Amino acid sequence: MTQTKLLELIAPSGYAPDADIAERGVATLERLGYTVTNRETLARRYWRFAGTDEQRIAEINHLARRDHPLPEIVMAVRGGYGAVHLLDSLDYGALHDRLYNAPVAIVGHSDFTAIQLALLSQAHMTTFAGPMLLADFGAETLSDFTLGQFESVLHSPSHVAQWQADGASGDIDVSGTLWGGNLAMVCSLIGTRYLPSIEGGVLFVEDVNEPPYRVERMLYQLHQSGILARQRALVLGDFSQYRITDYDNGYDMPTMIENMRRVIGIPIVTDMPFGHCPDKLTLPVGGQARLQTSGAQVTLTLTGYPYVAA
């Protein structure tokens, strides 16, 4: 990185529980050439949240109401829970007017999915599902893969990602709006105005600590509500840290996925490196995607998103 970039922290969900991890994340970003602002958000605590609802709402709305220059990157500190509290009070009109054509990359994942989908549906803004301060930049060793994807996507108008899937989707070539994020958060917005109405899209989902039957239950909710039938493909990211019990009787994640392939009627592509895992892609929520598979090889071409000049 050849010049300093301004990166502003926001904490719309849980508070930072470990000051050392937070400081390590800030130090890592500074070594990478970023000037990190709004560090005071790291010290805020109110019950299990990173401040009161009013504080966390104001932090996001301030992006649209400030007089001084906008940051190039806005990064969520962490996920957890609490973003849903803010959705009814965000100033979507002002955020659209100030940020829609601005080269500002808003980045996060997990609980932050709720805000990303609300911004897409209500302000028509594309944000980025990607690394956050604590889990990624605050890690003892920052993933080279995660960093490379983050900087490549945010600093260029197009990006190509590749990975190996289970190969069971057949050879496909589909294009559409890329959207999604954390599966539980996507499902929590069904029936609300905050879930985007995407036709012919490429939906990606991930989750953590959810055993196969609970993942299946959420996929059935997307299926039975008609959402999956309107998509061109479903892409499954990382589903880790779950436990299978004796009662599951062998009903593991691959078995569940194969069953869902027979149910939903659209291609399911697996093993996308994204989610609660060290190696993750950075994905434009609301950007355009071309998804191609040939055997187990997957190619995802990303375009149509805001980017920050390198």
C-alpha cells in the first residue's frame, strides 16, 4: 500500500470483550497503512451491546451527516447480536444520498448481515461481506488469503475468486446480483422490508455452531417462502464449529446438502471460503456475480461494486 487510507470503525452489535485483541487489530491495520478512527467505540459497553441503541444508530447515521471527508473504508468491529435494533432508525435516504456514489467500502459479516441487507433493500447500497477488526485483523496471525482478497476487491473494479467445491452441482454458468451473508440473519429478515427482493440472484450463506438439521431448517424456510426459487444458484460458505450427536444417526452436513439439492430445484455450490473462518473472501453484497463451475472447480467473477482507488 503506497499511501495512508482512512478506516473508520463502527460497532453496531456486540462490544469488544478483549482490549488486547482490539488493540492488536488496530495495530495490524496501521501496519498495513490505514489510519484508524473512531477507536472510542472499542471501549463502549451497554449490557451485551457496544453502546446504547442511540449511540450505535448515531454512529452509522453520522456517515451521512458529517462535514469532513468520508473514510475510504468503514469496518465493523465484530458481530454477535444487536444490529436488528438499529434497522428501524437508520436514515436510509441520507445514507443513500451521501454514500451511494462515494468510493466508501462498508465491510463486515455475521450479525452485520442485517445492516448490509437493510442498506441494500432500503438505500440501494452495495456493501462488502468480509473481514472485521477482532476476528480477522485482531488474530494472532492474519490470514494472507483474507488480506489479499480484501485488498484486491476493495481496490479494483472487478475480481475473480476460485475454489474447489464438492463437484456435485454439475457444470453451471449463471449470473445475477450477489447477496446474502449469515444464514440465521437472512432468515430473520424474511417477511420484513429489510430483506431485499432479488430476482435471478446468486445467494450465498454461511453460519457457525449450527448442526446440519438446523441449517436445513433455515434453508427450508428460504425454500418454502419462495426465495430460493427466484435465485439462479445457492452458494454455501463455511459451516463450522457444530456438533453432531448420536441422535443425528449419521445425518451429517454432506447428507443434508444432498437432500436439499433434491428439494430446492436450483444449483447448490459448496465450500466457498467465507464465514466464521480464518480464510475468507470479500464479497460485494449487491454487486454482480458470474458463477461458473466445471467439475469441482468454481470460478466467481465479481463486478459492479464501489471500490477505493489504490
